[in-house]
Amino acid sequence: MGLLRRHRAADTEDMVIPLTNATSIAKARRGPARPRAIAKPAKPTLGSLLRALRVHNGWTLKQMSERTGIPFSTLSKVEHDRLTLTYDKLQQLGERLNMRMSELFAEPEEAADPRRIMARQSVGTLDRAVQINTRNYDYYYLCAELRRKRMVPIVSRVRAKSVEEFGELVRHSGEEWFYVIEGKVEIHTEFYDVIVLDAGEAIYIDSTMGHAYILAEGCDEALIVGACSSAEEDQMETLFEVHADEGSSS
């Protein structure tokens, strides 16, 4: 899973120009007005969100390091987007700050108005995704800064090569859809026969049914993209709990 404009002074010797005419002449010399570029808001990253959290609480990097048990140098690199945190470290950060992990990735929430159109937008890229590595998958959570999403977009690299290696089938609330981008994936579910998906094929399943995605025979690498949807208010937190059960990768 980054305009210079030169202005020439007019030769006004022995010449008096009314203000209105002077304005018209100046506009004519400059040519038609150019629309102003609207600055796009910076895309939030784990580093920027952690920095905002630290500043909001009035902590220095040293104080945050003491509170979380994560080295000062590590936190500094994360805030400058030169390093990400493993799942274990994210879990430690949340526990020490008494926050759910999903809250670490969310921007401050505005007061909800049921009559207001939220008009939310977030562009997700792998380099800005929240990465969590487990025994069975490398997860890349896209658009993680948005709260209360009705679906959770994920890019995953499949790691397990057998059901025995995968372990107990995964179950969580909601439904999910995944599409194979690269490689070949074997889908094991609680109530259906095994399905093998090639690149360009997808599956939609009930996530409460036990399921596992593993590498198909003869395939060494596979990349899938999809979304998990649930009626739960904070499904990301539920998915993080599933990752804890999967265990971290070595």
C-alpha cells in the first residue's frame, strides 16, 4: 500500500490624468484580471494530527514522550512525516493518552447540525495512509482523518499463505467489498466453498461471517482494495480490535 510580476512606471511628465482614467489605463496595461488561486488545505497525516493533538494539550515533545513512553526522536520524526508508527506503538500511544486509536487519526469534530450538508472530502494516498502491519495483512487505511465514516476504505497486502498460517477466521460487524488489484487471492468463509479471485475480480460478503483472505497457490504477493461498511458509529475502532487479535507482524 512543489510568480513574479514586474510593474513598469508610466512616463507622466507634463501630463495630468484624472484618477478614473488612470485606473482604466493601469487595468489595460495589466491585461485581463486573473482569477486568484484558492489554496488547497493540506492533507492531514498521522504526523500533523499528532502534532495538533500535542499542541491542543499544550505539551512539548519531551512531555508527550514522557506521557506515552515513546522516544522523543521517534515522535519528532513522526510529526515531520519521516516515520510512521507500528500497530503496537499506536496501541501504546492510545492507552497512555487514554484515547481510542481511531481518535488519534481524527481531526477535531465540529458540532453536528442534522440540517447541514456535511460536504466532506478527503483524498487518500498510500504515502499518507495509516499503515498497520499484522501477521496476515499489511493494511493501509485511507482518509483516516474523517470521523464517523459510513464506510472504511482500505488497501491491503495479503501475507498469509495458508489457512493454518492465517489462524482463526476473522469476524466483525457490517459488510465488506474487496477487489483484487494484483496477484491471486483465495477466499475462505464460514458457510461457503473456497473461492479464488484473480486480478480484476471482486467479492462482497457479510463480515459477521468468519472469513480469511490468503494467497492462492503459486502466488507470492497480492494487493487488494476495498471498503468495510457498518451501522456502528465507529467501525474503525472495531477493525483495530480485530487487528489486535491478529497480532503484529514480526
